[in-house]
Amino acid sequence: MLGVGCDRRYLAAFIKGKYLGIDITGQPDLVVNLEHGLPFRDRSFDIIIAFDVFEHLDNIHYVFDELCYVAKQYVIVGLPNMYEWHFRLMFLLDRKLSGKYGLPCDPPVDRHRWLFGLNEARGFVKQRAAKNGFAVVEEVFGYYSYR
């Protein structure tokens, strides 16, 4: 399995079998800048997991396609839903959503570059997956808090 945007490889503890974590920062097994492509052959991994990755990329379409090229069976994607009521309320109350949004005084090291709603995210994943010979088999919705 390939963990994309793995940070400190937190997911590895929950995976049985081979796990390779890639990221541009943190403590990955392999430092990879997704915007420059993946250093793997086509169909190299049975499963690819990318949680909270795509919203950070300039080249979101290219990277999604790259993940599909190196996946044999599944590409599991997690995307933030800033239109969810909790985030809307935080925004209206002028509370800090995270360091990844907003307009800081100094340029941030990392930030979200895309803001999209649920239907846009669904459409993007469904259409890009189809272009690459994949189909969406399940959608899971949830809310979690960074702690």
C-alpha cells in the first residue's frame, strides 16, 4: 500500500502488510513532490490512500491521474468539506479553522489551494476516476477534529 501525504506515517500502524509512505515534509519513507510526478511504475500498488492531500496541490488533476496510473485496484481519497455546517459556523464566528486557510501576514509553508463543496468534490473524483479507468465504489461522509 502507498500512503500519499503520510506526514509521520501515522497510518502505517494500522496497516497489515507492506506500507510505503510518501510526502514532501514530515518523516516519510520517501520524500516525493507530487507535483513532479511519482517515481513508480504503472500499477505498482494495490491500494493508494491520500487523505487531505489534493486541496494542497496546484496541479490537482495531474496528481489524481498519477495516483490512478500507479494503482492496481483502489485509490482511496479523503477531502475536506468546508461547506459542512461546523466549518461554516467557525468561519462566521471568525474562529481560526486551521493554519491552512486564511490570509497570514507571512507566506505559509503549506496551505490549502482549493476550496470546494461536496458536489464539486464528487464530480471531480467521479469524472477523473472514469478518465483513468476507475469507478467510485463507495462514499463515506464524516466529521473529525484535529487534536
